Amino acid sequence: MAITLSLSASDLDNDDLQDLTRRLCRDLADEACVTATPSTGPAVPGAKGDLPVYGQIIIAAISGGGFAVGLVNVLKAYVQRKPTLQFELQKKNGHKVKIKADDLRASDMNHLTEAIKKAVEEMNE
């Protein structure tokens, strides 16, 4: 099972959002040690291959709490560079965890990490 990480920022157009999505995939793989790929959707008739779903990343099923800490640290670095970014983790059953810049303050980091760990544990049940 996988989870979907959606990115949004009101001040980014689709091309910039997709560039950011690809960079985040690389950073998640390098720093959080997870398989992360940009999401694609079915191609429109006449197009070759699947089309990108802007600002969405598919993260492969994960186990262990290290993933949550790594994910939060990567997202925190992105929000520090671009405070308008917002994230949403969604499991296949629809359960969501929303992450905004305020959630990545030092005082809220433990709560956020625990919420992500719980979401991932439930995903693997």
C-alpha cells in the first residue's frame, strides 16, 4: 500500500509546482530513505503516456518510525525556504494528515511526527 503526499502553494504555477515535486521526490529518497515518485494519471486520448498529476507524490509503503522523522525533517526544510507550502498525506482509505508551516515549528514537531507515525502504522495494518 502507498500514501499520497500532495503539495500546494498559492504562489506557484503548475510548472514550478511540478519542478518542486520532482526535487522533493529526490530529497525524500536521499534523506528519508523512501521510494517517492511523482504521481501520474491516465493520458488524454491521443497523448503518449500518462500525464503528471501536479504536486502529488506517491510514497511506497513504509514501516518504522524513522520514516516519519525523516519526512518531517525534509518537509520542514522545504517550508523554511517557501513558507507558503502546504502538504497533505492521504492514505488509500481517505484518512488525511494536513501539514502547514505552523505545524513545523519546534513546539509542534513531536505532535506532527507522532501523527505521521500513526498514519503510517495504520496504513500497514
